[in-house]
Amino acid sequence: MKVNILSIAKPEKSLYSPLYKELQVMTSKFTKIEDIEIFNKKIHQAQVESKAKAQAAYTQAFEPHLSKSYNIALHPNGKLVDSFKFSKLLSDKISVNFYIGGAYGFEDEFLKQCDQVISLGELTMSHKIAKAVLLEQIFRGFAILNNHPYHK
């Protein structure tokens, strides 16, 4: 199985990079995780112009990745899931894509193209924190699926 995390973000080293790396290494015994950060001139310009144009630019950046994978968008109004329900999202899949939107979130049309829309909680968090929480839950989900003691 392969897991892709796609986010609207400028690729950069940050304070969180070592944590991301550590969680990816921990998860590597179960699956490979690819972290794909997308931020191009079109997204930058659209964010300056309007929320609607920004959301449309995010959709355009993400759409090529929608085929051949199980697609899960992270959205504040998404379904709240606990760690056990989250682990079931990973079960029996060949490839899973997780999408973390930009500053203006997702277009409704993009959300409709995804197989699931989930929330990491009711708190608002930056994409960097959301990615750390997501990586930890991916590891925890695989630990649950493989009866690894980490989830207890």
C-alpha cells in the first residue's frame, strides 16, 4: 500500500520537518508515505485575487492526483472519526491520497470528487500542524490494523 499526503504549501524545511520524518520512518514498516507539497504561481496569484479563485486553483492542482486512489480530504466540516474508524479508512486499499487544502479550503466540487471528507477535530490548525496530526494518525491506524501495541 502507498499513502500520499498532498497539501497546498510552499515546499520548505520547517521546525516540523524532523517530526514528519520521524513519523514517516515509524510508518515505513507498514507503508510508504509520500509528502507532496504544491504551491505554484497560479495558486499564489489566485490567493491574492479571491477565495473562489484560490479554491479553484487548489482543485486544479489536486485533480490530476484523484484517479486510481482512495481520496480523503481533510476539512473542518468533515466527518469526525476516532482512531479505530480512521484505521478502517486505510484497510484494504492499494493507494490512499489525503488532501490538506490551502488557506481558503476546498471547493465543494472537489470535496464531491473525494471518497471521504473527514475532520481532524473542531479546532482550527495550520496545515503544518494538521500534517503532523495526520502522520501520527496514519501510523496509529496501521498499528491498529497490525495489532501493534502503539495504539493502546
